[in-house]
Amino acid sequence: MNTTARTSNPQLPSAMSLNEAQELLTLYASNPPFRSASDQELVLNENPCRRPVRPEDLEFLDYRGILKEEEVLGLSSLIGHRMLLNINDTDMVLLPLSENESAWREFEHFYSRDNRVLGEMVRSTLETHLFHFLEERAVCTKLVSADDLKDYFSSVFQEYCSSRNSVVDTILSRVNRQVSATTFLIQLLASSLSGVPAMMHSAQGNYSAVHYELFSFLERNGYTMRSSEDGRIADLQSMVRSRKLHDQPHTYWQYYLTSSLALANYAHYVARDPLKFFRYLGALFYQELRSKALASQHKQMLQEIFGSDIDTKYFGQQEKYGQDYAVAAFDSLITPTIVKYGNARCQDIVQGFDEFKLLHEIAEQDLIAQVIWVDQAKLYQEKGRRIYEKIQSENMQLPLDTFVEQASECSTTHIHDAHRLLVIEAGVMHFWNALDSSFVFEPGDITLVPSQRLHGSTVLSGECTYHQPIISDELMLEFNKMF
């Protein structure tokens, strides 16, 4: 059951009630390109407008309130961010890559006037539901001058430069490091293919000195593309192609983690709203400090795992910056802004910086949890078996969902808000939790699916019956003592 708090929605248009907004979200999700995936759509080739959302989940998800921080990786967040990215991406032209008629029909539905208007009507509801926790958390550092900002931003940069990145260490310690590293690359695609273009949005304006400095900053850091082989996106696409991955948006839609979608959507959230311009500057500056500071570690990790088979120019372009980068970048972008508009804007700038910093920290923990679960699949199957034996031996009465699905029935990737066992009673299931990580489960097979872990499935037999005992956090702590 969704536990989202029922609170007032401060950004909801006054003419629309909370119930009306919920109904419009259900209507928005019913657009044909957003229907659930078929068993042939685990990877979505040449059709960037095909975006499975799992609209059936809108029957029980509630967007009439705001998320608590502990819910930001929950199911309403995953589905909400999928819908919000679809809304945001209508700002860009994403053409099908072939003459396929069905792809062009999806294109027409995706960019139809009805879809775009309806998207704008529900945008505020989604953004408030998904991002209001950032303001309630009071994450922002209290800084009142340019010197305070420069010292704080520089300290964050130095900390990143001098410490080991937890994602890098986790991936390097996996048994199947290539699957884990591929998951890392797919999350880069998720956050960048939409998020990087979004950051260009605020460069449009009256072309004051501040806008000229902003555009120059964006150009120096690869946000603009002067040719098909130039710029940050081009380097990222070259890197994934070198690993025989598709480089077009959004081929790996089903494998995007909630937090990766959140990073892309936050870029749109602050970049497209003029009232958030100074928060946008802070977020942009954080993104650049982080990418420069971690580029060398990311590059070395990928080269260690893939050797010469991977093109790491994407990170090589960023790692050339030295320890004094933060100060020089600050003086080129932030200082002129504060000189022109005063210290009063410092708090907005640091708010954007800290909010994006928090979202990246959440994304790192989300990715770490996913790659550990994927890499330890056999362990989680053993855990699931032992937990199920204990449930049966002690006749524990737990909440239980039972499903009977037909041949080729596909469950679009999703997460659960509680830990669940997957117990196959009859039939055969194809179960996957990452690209190149899948299993065939038969009668008697059991696995543990931790809360908030992305997965999907397809029925391979004529019919498949399976059960999902639901395990609370408290009971899971007790079960963990068994291992």
C-alpha cells in the first residue's frame, strides 16, 4: 500500500484539485507509447518515443501528496519519474531511426498536441511529488557570500579528488564486473541523454554578460555540439558503442534506475524554470565539479574491466583538469553572477548545488545496491529458499500476492516497496534484473527480491503460477540473522 503523506501540494495550479490531478495522470499514462512492454521489448531499438511506464500501476499509486525521503526510490517515484521524463523529452526532437511505421505512429502520439498539453497540466503535480522532499530536508548549506561559496565548493571538489569513489570500489569488487560496469554505463545514458541537453535550456535569454559567461562555460565543458563527433554526448555515445551497446535514446529504458531518471528530471526541473535560474547554476556547477573530480577513477575502472575494448575519451576529456579547477571555474561562472546580482543570490546557488549533490549521493547508493543484488544472484536464491523454509516451518502468516500469467506475458521492469520472495509453483519464467543478467525459473525455484530493486519477467510456458510473500523491514532484519 502506498504510504505517501496526504499534504497540500504547494505547486499545484489553484484551479485543479488533487483528485483531478490524479485523474489526469492516469489519462496521461494511457497514451499508446507508454503501454507496458511486450516480451519482445526488453531492449527498444530505433524507437526513442516508445516508453513503457506500467500505466496499470496508476490504479493504486497516489500522486496527491509528496514523497518522504525514505520513499524517493519507491514505486511511485519510479513510475512518476518515467512519466516526468516523457513530459520533459517532448522539449526535444527524437526521431525514429528507420522507416518503421509503428515507430512513426509512436512518434506522432508522443508529440501530439493532446499529449504535450496534458503533460504540462500534470508536470507540477509530478515535480512536487518527486522533488519537494529536497526542500523539506533543509539540505542546503547556509552561505551568504561569494567567498563562502567558493570555499565550500572547492572543499567538495577536493574531497572528491582525494577519496575513493564507492561506486568504483563496488563494481571492481564484483564477480561479474562486466555486467556491473555495463549497468553503470546504462545509468550514464539515462541521466545524460536527456539531462545534458536540458542544461542548455537556461543559456537562452537576453544575452547579458552572465548569459555569455554561462554559454562559454557550457561550451568549454562539452554541452554544445559543433559536429557529430564533438561534445559530451558524442563522447558518451562513442564509449557505449565501443562496448557494442546501442547509443540512441532510450534503447535501455527498461534498465534505467529510479535515481538515474531523477537526475535527468532534476536537470529539467531547474533549467527550464526561470524562477529557478540560480538553483540551476548551482546544480550545473556541482555536476561539473563532480564529473571532473571522478573522471580519472571512472576511466581507470572501465579500462581495468574492459581493457582496450572501450573508448574512454568521455572521461579523458574531463580528467585533464587539475586541483585548481574549482576556483578557476567558480571565477568564470559564479563570481560574475554574484557581482551583478548580489550576495542575495548565494543561497539559491548553494541550494541547487546541495540538492543535486544529494540526488547524486542517492543515485550512487541505488546503483551500488542494484549491482550487488545482480552480482549475488545465487546468494539471494539461497536466502530466499531458507527464508521460505522458515516461513513454512513456523506457519508464519505473511501478506501474500499470487499471480497466474499466460505465455509471453511480460512484466515491465518495476520495483516493490517491500521485500518479497518469488516462489514459482508451476510453469517457467524468464526473470531479469540487468542487461545480460537473467535467469530461467522453474517450479520450486525461489529467490529474494529486496525492496526497491529493479527487475522484470516474462512467462516462457503456457501458463505460470507464482507467489510473492511480502516481508516487512522489521522481519527482514530478523531473517538476516540467519545468514
